[in-house]
Amino acid sequence: MALLLAIACLAPSTAIAKPNSHAGAKKTPGVPSASVKQYKLDAELTGRANGRNPLASTRVIVTMQPGATLPAAFKKFARDGKLDVINGQVLELPNGVLKQLAAHPNVFRVHYDRPTATHNYRTSVAVGGRLVNQYGLKGTGIGIAVIDSGIATFHDDLTNTNSKLYPYGNQRVAKFVDFVNGRTLPYDDNGHGSHVAGTIAGNGSDSGGLKAGLAPTASLVSLKVLDANGQGTISRMIAALNWVAANAATYNIRVVNLSAGAGIYESYWTDPLTLAAKAVTDKGITVVVAAGNLGKNAAGQLQWGGITAPGNAPWVLTVGASSTMGTDTLADDEMAGYSSSGPTHIDYAAKPDIVAPGTGTVSLAVVGSTLYTSKAAYLVDGKKVLSY
């Protein structure tokens, strides 16, 4: 069935919209165009390598040539684990060493580990999910990976109502992995990840079913990549996607919700974040990401080119935000002014792929978290789950 669950996920506050002012070069589908730059050291790192502070350190993502490994001389700079999904590794090394790293024959490319973040705006679910639930399609047996700020230690709306056993008590959390602080038990010190999880798979226990998510019996895999302030790096997001690629079969992960994004500074053919998302989609897993909320400039004028990474890539399902105008009917719906529009920066791709309500959803809150409030924009991996 063609019911798509779209989550108008959160765009980064760190991303900068770069409006397109001219038409892109003609392209052949599935083939990099002339706009794709070939390089060893990206533009940001080139600037740092040529700067006046060679002793300052920078976090980078280095990708290797096929079959190659990290040169021994640079292993002392290695941080975190390997990023097998892109044959990469995170390093933190002095700016004065960047050119040496890029020049090594084992190295394919070196990328700046640029920041990611969520952005706060509200959302609501008005897409017919309840009708589908009546036919027994509630996400039972399906795993949904939520790459975000974590998940509540316990919430009534995440309780389990069937015989399946879960590792963290009576919560439909099949696995929790912390890429920020390395903790082993579920928690959410920001609150955004729990809000997303409830929008997707909350069972409505605390609201008599009125505020249930679209896939209320699905299993959740929470991958924490954002800190208490909703901040992170693309290497954490890639590490989470790497984990999904390696563990999808174990947890029957069919959908990934990526609720953070980054600015676009290169083609999706060379960006390690978009390439990591491609590695996951190549395994048959749907990756749902945000279009972003850079629909207007500082003067309040509509602008184009505000789609954020990895939503600029053609292999992910990119979701823009609409407004229900406070009614249940679709007749008066309109695009939300904040929702980012294409064409995308650099590659000039037509995005978003779909829009979903992005104003007014009530979902889970985590007492004591940074964002103890109703926020965000998602619609729905939940609905995508219902199509399996």
C-alpha cells in the first residue's frame, strides 16, 4: 500500500541556507554531474591547513581507498570507532598535519566533521493513520531506528501490550546505543528523541489513546547522537547509520528516522553523511529525513536552496512541513512557511519528496530534560512502517 509515513524531522540551527541563483547543469540520473568536485581535502579543511594556527586541532572524517587502512603514522589521532559503512575513521589532529594526511596514498578523502543539531518547531499528525490502525496495521514486529537525543528511561506510552520481551523492562525499546556519553541504559537529556519516538510509536496510554503514534506496537531502536543541547557532529550520525547497517537484521529495522541535519557544502556524491545514508538504503531500509526549516530568510522572505543534508540526497525520503490550519480536513492545508524548499544547494535536486503536517503535535515529554516541552516536526516513519 502506498501509505508513506513522513517525519518532518528537525533541521539544524547550525545550517545556513544558500539560495540557488541559477540553473544547474544537466545531469544523467545516477551519475555524478560536472558540479561534483573531486578533491582530497575539503574546502573547510583546506582553509584550516593554510591558516595561521597549525597547532590547533580539528576533528575530521577520513575515508580510505578501497582495501586500504589508516596509515600507522596517523593511528594515534584516531577517535571513536571505525565507520565501516563509508570505509572511514574519525581523527582529531593538528591543522599542520592535514595536508600530510590527505597526501597519503591510502587516503581517498578528508572531510571536516561538521556540526549537526535539531531545531525547535511543533508538529501534528493528521494523515489517516488511525484508519489504517483499524485494519490491524500498527507496526507489530517492525523495528524503527530513531537517531536523535535518546529516549525516556520509562514512559507509559512506550509500554508493551503483547508477549514480546524487551531488555529495558516494560518498554518497547529493543536497543539503546549512546554515541555521546557511552551509557548503557536508555535516557534522554534533551527530550527531542522521546518526542519523536512518541510521534512514531507511542500507544496513547496517558491520553486514552487520543495521542497515540502511527505505529503504536512497533519496536524502537534508540541511537543517541545529540547531547543535552541538541548538538552533535556528522561523525556521530554516520556511526549510528553504520550501526544500523550492521544490526538491521537482528532488530528487523525497516525504517530509520534521522531527526537532525547539517549544512550542505559539497555534492551528495562526496558528502560522507549522504553516502552513509546511501549505504543503509542500499540494504532496503527506508531513511526518512527532514527537509529543514529554512524556508524563509532573516527578513521573512521565502527562499530556495534551504534543504539540509542528508535530505538533499535522492536516496532518502525527504519530508517538508505543511499546516493543517487546525482542522481535520485536507482541503485547507497549506505549506508551512518555515519549511525548506528546493532545488538543493550544489546539486539542484528537486526536494522535498513529500510533505506532512508540521504544526501542533502533542507527544512524549521527559521531565528534567533540556527541552521539556512539546516540539518538533515529524510525520512519520510510523506511516511508512504501516506499509510493510
